[in-house]
Amino acid sequence: MRWLSSIPGLASRLYVKNKIRTLRSELDSELDILRSKHDVPDQLFDQFQEDRVSQKYQEVYCQPFPLVSVCIATYNRADLLANRALKSVLNQTYTNIEIVVVGDCCTDTTEEQVAKLDDKRITFINLPKRGDYPNDPQWRWMVAGTVPLNHALEKSRGEFICHLDDDDEFLPDRIEKLLHFIQKTRADLVWHPFFYEKQEGRWGFNEALEFQSGQVTTSSVFYHRWLKQIPWDINAFKYREPAVTPLLRKATTGHMMRIPFLKPNLVPKERFLHYLQQIEDSRIYSNYGPLNSLFENRVLSKYFKDAGAVSTVCNAATGLILALSQSKRPTGRYALMPSFTFPATPLAAMWCGLEPYFLDIREDTWCVDEQAINQALNDLGSQVAIVVPYATFGTAVDLSYYAKLQASGVPVVVDAAASFGTLVSNEHFGSSFPGVIVFSFHATKPFGIGEGGLVYSRNEKLIVYEYLMPTRTEKCRLRMQTRRQGH
């Protein structure tokens, strides 16, 4: 039994080891931020924030056939460059490309080999002097080619840019697929998994699950032309990292990634202190106080033009439970909803005695596929108790389809947790919807007050019933307390 006594010690050592690993990861992240702040001037960072929302920056995502630049640095690898790297680019299924090849003062037959390919899309420049790289072989490997690559970036004219090492090759549809993806997602930079040669004739596959050194290479990135303003760093070896890493870090992590997705706009205390005084004066601190009623009236007036009714709730999950419980078909079993949704959506259905029935989402909207709903309604019939679409990321789901479902007798409750404030044709999202819509006021939402939610419907009767239900419960409790006191 002696080995049993060592288990606590082993567990303790494993805990310490995992803790050290976590701290090291956090430290690396903070170092990346510090390096990025050092490498990227605040002026350039501010310029990036301003430019990326401009029409000029965004227009490249809408061009049907944009020019793509492939930048290649090379040094005395004439045969590999011409017969492997360049041929793989010339054989791409997407043809509107330019290939900028810059020699790092090549002394072999590189220029002649490139000329034999006789393709006008190739530009070859041979620098008269090699880059000033460190003597240490490992450090030299990290930054060799930086000078010609920066020169290639200066000469590139494409709307999008990618790179290729002179001994690597692209799969035939690489550029076509990446161009389609980056235009569809409007990403600034994308990367992908890649094959690499472990030994002669033996290949491995890097899944590139994380955007970090060792999982991203020169040849595995594809990015917006704006980012070529950030040069490759010939001094990156001093950080013990390849020259490409600082560029990618600056473009996608640390300082450059600290672009606020939701930036809180806090109300100065002077503007709400008098409301706190009103609460104090009324002595009503929860449940149907005058300020809560004032808030509901203002929301209904400003966002929904006094059409329908609203009810505040303690959180959106509670709002979903109330809406589902009062809207569902009494004999139904299933709540149809997208497979990509927040956990509160299926949990609310389960709270109401329903079974979540998950459906696939559309690739273009990330919202539930209406055709999948139609198929489920056809297959399940009266077993469908309710349909619960999810407005992914606060998008404006097309409610015309769900309005028809509601009119046909299929109840609909829309989980629009992040959609409060979303406008459609200058009208608030859901303002004409006859079913029920639930919004969240959690701190992570656009209208983040810390916690809370709102239930809305143009059908005032639906909201009034949900609103009065707690009141009836409270009256019931009061009667029970009165009886007990009478005894």
C-alpha cells in the first residue's frame, strides 16, 4: 500500500506543473501585448481602427475578381523555385494573381529559370546586396529573407496578399478558397492547416488550431492589403522568434487585437442620482416600482412606437421561460430551435417540460434554416409545441417567415438576447412581430445594464398575461400568509 501514499504528492506536483504552464501562457500573452505596443506606434494603431471601417478598406470584400499578390523571397534555389513553388502558383484555379519574386542577391541561375516560365504575371527583382542577418545559424534561420520580403510587399499591388517559401507549394485551389472565405467573413487575416515534410518522403499535418508560433507559417496566411504597412522585423531573432511572428502578432493579437467589440458607454453618476432618490422616496426597491414602469413606458414609446406591450424580467432566461410557458401548444412535445444557440434557450424549454429539437443552421446567416423548420413541422406535426429561433450575434432575423408561422397556429418565441437596439429599415427589430421576442440586458449585450431583460410582443394580450402572472402568484401568497396569521 506504500504507493497509495504517494498519490497526494503526485497530485500536488501535477497541480504545480499545470499552474506553471498556465502562468507561462499568461506571461507569453502579456509579453506579446508589450512587444506589439512597442512595435506598433499608437498613430498606426489608431489609423488601422479608422481605416478598417472605411468604404475604401471594405470595398475589396465586394470585388468579384480582386487581384491577389503572392510574395516570394528566394536565395539560390533556382530549381525548387521554378519547378515547385512558382508552378504551383501558376496552376491555381484562381487566375487574377501577380507573383512578386525578390532575390536576396542570388548568384545562381534563378533569373534565367524564372524567365523560362515566360508568364507576364511574374515579376522578378534581384537585390544587389544580401540582408544583414545574424551569424548564428538558428537566429539566421528566423529572419533570413526578411529584406527581400519587405521589398516584395512594397512592390505588390494586390487587394489581398499571401506568401510562399521558395521550396514550398500551394494546392491548386488554395487561393480561390481563401479568397472566398476572407471576402465572406470580411476578416483582416486568415490562416489554415498545412502539410510539412518531417523527413525525406514522410509528411505530417499541422492542424494550426491556435494562432501562435509553430502553428502558423509564412505560406499559411492570407490577408488584407492594409497590413503590408507593417514590415517584417529583421530583429525578431532578438525575441527568439521568426521574422513573420511580429507581423502576425501585430496584425492579429496583442495591441492590434485590442479593438473593443463592445465598448461600455457609462452614464455619469450625476445623470442618474436623482433616480436613486426617487427609489428612496417611493420605498419600493423591487417588483413594479415607479421607475420600472417609467422605463417600460419609455422603451415601448421610443423603440416600438407604443405598439404592443413590454415587460421587464430579471434576466432573459426567465423571460424565455415565461414566454415559452404561456405560448406553447398544450399538447406539444418539442421546441424547435437551432443547434447553434446559447444554453439558456434549450434549458428554458426543458424548464417548461419540453424537449429541445435541434435543427441545422444556415451557412450564410448562422441562424436556423427555415427549410429545416418546414421539414420538422411536416415530420412532427402536432408534436411541435413551439418554434424558438435564435438571432445569432444580435442579427436581424427575417421575421416575415415566423409571422406566417404564428398566423398559421404555430407559436413562435424569438430568442433575441443580443438584438436590443438593432434597426431594420429604421424600425426596431421585432416592432411588428405578433409573436414574442425576448431581449437581454446582460453586461455582455449591446444594452448592458448589468442584468435584466425585456419581453415584447405586438400582441398586447400575450405580454399582459405574462406580466400579471407573477402578480397573481404574489396575491396567492398574501392570502396564504393571512390565513396562517388568522390561525
